[in-house]
Amino acid sequence: MPSLTDPWKLAHLDVPNRVMLAPLAGIGTWFVRLQAKRYGAGMAVSEMVSSFAIHHGNEKTHQELLRVHPDEATAGPGGVWSPTALQLFGQDPDVMRSAAAFVGEHVPGVDIIDLNMGCPVPKVCKTGAGAALIKDPDTAVAVARAAREGSGLPVTVKLRSGQKPGDTDGYALAHRLVDEAGVAAIAFHPRSAAVQHKGVPDYDLAARLVQSLGAPVILTGGLRTPAEIVRAYEHTGVEAVMLARGILGNPWLFGQLLGLRDMLDAPSATEVLDELDWTIDRCVEHLGPERAGRYLRKCYPWYVDRLALEPAVAKRVQAALQQTEDVAGARAVLAPLRPLAAAA
Ligand SMILES: Cc1cc2nc3c(=O)[nH]c(=O)nc-3n(C[C@H](O)[C@H](O)[C@H](O)COP(=O)(O)O)c2cc1C
């Protein structure tokens, strides 16, 4: 069985290792992908982007969500090249073809189109997109074919086991997507849409998919600690693992899995504060200081939780950060933690 550090092929692309960043809506911007790559991720997927918004020329989508940083491809250790995937969602094959063609032609740095057929959010599913496509396999196949033909890029699909616990329609659809639409790999989240992100993923079903699918399977779901992830990788025999909630404020997890850092070596408080500083700077670069100030409020808890502060101090810092209006305010809250971190 290959090691997580071994390269693999996704269509014609050389992926340098088997640990990837999952798509995360409202989170997976260019700087979160860049961060993942800096810490070793062999591939990174963007947050989901509406095919309709691209097709209709939505300005915010084009300026913010289609932004790929020129350093993303070679930000990994040793400057080794690694692919970036852009995730699209939508249920209309013609709109998907048009959006994928736009990305293929006008967004340099995108190597793969990933399609979202797993999002359980009602706002997305009621349009027939996301996990609703699992119930409509003919449309799902048409959407995937349109994305491949439109973009000229390899297409992957991320999907779930089914709608309800025990359903396996997602397993069946994965085969059709590969056999009939030429999908290059399947990212499989073996939880039903009904449980959203809760519960234990069905890794046995993922192992069965690996055995029967004529394309690589990437595993996502429940992958938090190095030991858990290695166990799931070995149990399922998947080609690669895709990390989601486990890396929020914890990009060191990539390095721990890839032998760049000891598995038991948690980041020091100074490393955590340095990484939060880096994130603040990049977010300002992306959104400007004012919007970054508001946007970053969701990110602060991930990092502050890792500082091992006394509970009362942690509570006060978290509350103060949520009150900040701009990044200068956040930096003022964080500055007094530096001496504590250095002394730890
Ligand atoms: C905040 C959040 C946003 C997510 N956004 C997306 C998304 O845009 N596209 C997608 O395919 N999956 C999305 N997911 C699902 C994750 O990619 C991943 O499959 C899921 O969280 C299971 O992995 P985990 O249990 O290790 O977190 C999201 C999950 C979370 C928690």
C-alpha cells in the first residue's frame, strides 16, 4: 500500500502526495489554499462557486471566488508543483458547460474542475444542485460531461453516500459518473446528506467503492487526528485523503501526516500566533482592512483554541476578538499574548 507521501496520477496530472485540502464554503479562498500548500497539501480544492454566478458574470464571484494566487502551484515544501481544483455547483448542464469553459479559458492556475454533488444545505438542494443531484443521476451525468467538455480540464466529483442513512445511491452514481461522463476521480463522503456533517462515516462503503470503481477514490469525512486519518486511509485503501474541519486553524496536520513534523508535535503558542498573523495579512490583501476585520471573526476561535490559554483568559480573548471592528483592533487584543506565548 502506498504511503501518504507517495505521488499519484489524477488524469494526466502528477499529484505530489496523498493529503489534500477539502472544499470549504466561505473558507477555501486562495489564502487558505496557499496556507494548506505551504504546510504540504498535495492538492487544494476551492470553496464551492455557483456555475450560474460565473455564467451571468456576477462581479463578486469573478473578483473574489475565481481568484487563484500565482504562488499556489509551487507553495509546497521545496517548491514542488501541486494542482489546484475549483469546485463548481449547479444542476443545469448548459450553464455548467459555459461556466466551466470560462474557468478553463480565463482562470489561470485552475488545473481541475471539481463538482459539488454532496452539499446538503436546503438553499442549494432545492434548486436541484448539490446532494439533490444524487437523486437525479441522469442530470448528474449530463452536468459532469458538460463540465469536462466545456473546460477541457479533468473533472472530479465530490459526493455523499446518499440522501438518508443507509442509502447507497451516491455509490451507484459514482460508477455512472466515471463510466459515462469520464470523471477522473471521486471524492467520497460516506455520510448521508440527512446527517450533514455529524455521525460516523461509513468507511466500509468507501472501501467497497475503491474495489469496484475504475478511477481513484479520495476519502473525506471524520478525518481529524493523524492516527484517525492513517487508520481510515489504510482501512479503505483510497488513493488520497481530504481534510476539512481538522485543518481549521491547524495546518500543521498536513505536515504531521507527511512526515514533515512529528505526529505528536503540537504547534507552540508562538507558531499559532505567527500563523494567525499571516492569515490576517493575507485576508487584508484579499478583502481590504475593513471587510477583513469582519470576515476574520469566524477564524479567530480556531486559532485561539490552540493557544492552551487558561479557560478564563481564553474566554475573555475570544469575546474581545468577536467585538473587534477591524484588524487593528484584533491585533491589539492579540499583542499581550505574545509574551505569554514566548514564556510558555
Ligand atoms: C464549514 C464547511 C463548509 C463546507 N463547504 C463545502 C463545500 O463548499 N463543498 C463541498 O463539497 N463540501 C463542503 N464541506 C464538506 C467538507 O468538504 C467535508 O467533506 C466534510 O466537512 C467532512 O469532513 P470532516 O468530517 O473531516 O470535516 C464543508 C464542510 C464544512 C464544515
